[in-house]
Amino acid sequence: MLENVTTTYDAVADVVVVGGGATGLVAALKSRELSASVVIVEANYDIGGHAITSGGSVALGGGTALQCRYDVTDSKELLYSDLTDWSIIEPNGAPDYRYNDRSLVRAFADYSVPTFNFLVANGVEFDEPPESRPSTLPLEDIR
Ligand SMILES: Cc1cc2nc3c(=O)[nH]c(=O)nc-3n(C[C@H](O)[C@H](O)[C@H](O)COP(=O)(O)OP(=O)(O)OC[C@H]3O[C@@H](n4cnc5c(N)ncnc54)[C@H](O)[C@@H]3O)c2cc1C
């Protein structure tokens, strides 16, 4: 079968995304949104990458529309502290999150809501009630 697979292409595009996993697909979508032509090169027989086997748990927060719908009070600052300082819920702050890269978490917290909106606008459906909530608020409280 493999000898019948086409391995050479003659295509020109503004953006070539190597890898059609969760991040590659988003990069391709964003490029299309900016009116660029896009080619995705994927080594596997299908797109999806590791997300195919992922548990599907999406940690976007910071005040998404879904959180607001369930009266979950969250903010960029709370999301940032949740991901960097677990002394909020454990006095010794032992969980590994305290070692997270601060600039990366800052960007994650700042762009969490826009990312959520981007995904919804592109057809992603999120489970309800929302999984993401401030660590100060037990999940049971929003069920
Ligand atoms: C079992 C499991 C459960 C998980 N559960 C969760 C969860 O609940 N919540 C969560 O947020 N995250 C979860 N994750 C992590 C999450 O799935 C990954 O972080 C995410 O899918 C990574 O996406 P990616 O696009 O960065 O990389 P990848 O998914 O690795 O995508 C890379 C893609 O590039 C392709 N590729 C590689 N090399 C080449 C090449 N040379 N040429 C062309 N294509 C190439 C690969 O085939 C692949 O499709 C889980 C992961 C696993 C394995």
C-alpha cells in the first residue's frame, strides 16, 4: 500500500505548517483568518497529533464566557496565581506549579479568554459546566 502514497507535491503557500496537531491546526486557522494561503504537512495518516488521545481537559480560564455563564469569578490575575502559586490552597505551596515559567504563564493567562473565543468561533464545543475554575473554588461549588 505504502508505495502508492504520494510523497512529492508541487505547491506554493504563504505559510507552511509542519505538523497537524492541536497547535499546528490552530496556526493554520489563524493564518487563514489573516488571509494567508496555507499548506499543512502531516507525517501521520491523519491530523490531530497527540490530541487524538488527549483527555480533552482544557485549562482555559481567566473569565471565559462559559465561566461567566456559571457565575465562576475568575480573572487573568487569578489564573496567573493559580498556575504559579499553589500556596493559595496548600500552605506549603508544594505542587510543581510553583516552578512554572512565569513569562509563559503570564502569556497563557493574558490570552486565555481570546484563545477560548477563537476556538469557539472556529467550532470547538466545550463541556458544561466549565472545568477551569480558580483553585480557590472547588469544582463541586459550580455543579
Ligand atoms: C494520553 C494523553 C492525554 C492528554 N490529555 C490532555 C488533556 O486532558 N488536556 C490537555 O490540555 N492536554 C492533554 N494532553 C497533551 C496534549 O494532547 C498535547 O500537549 C497536544 O496535543 C500537543 O499538541 P502539539 O500540536 O503541540 O503537538 P503534537 O500533538 O505532537 O503534534 C505534532 C504533529 O506533528 C506531526 N509531525 C511530527 N514530525 C513531523 C514531520 N517531520 N513532518 C510532518 N509532521 C510531523 C505529528 O505527526 C503530529 O501530528 C494529553 C496528551 C496525551 C498523550
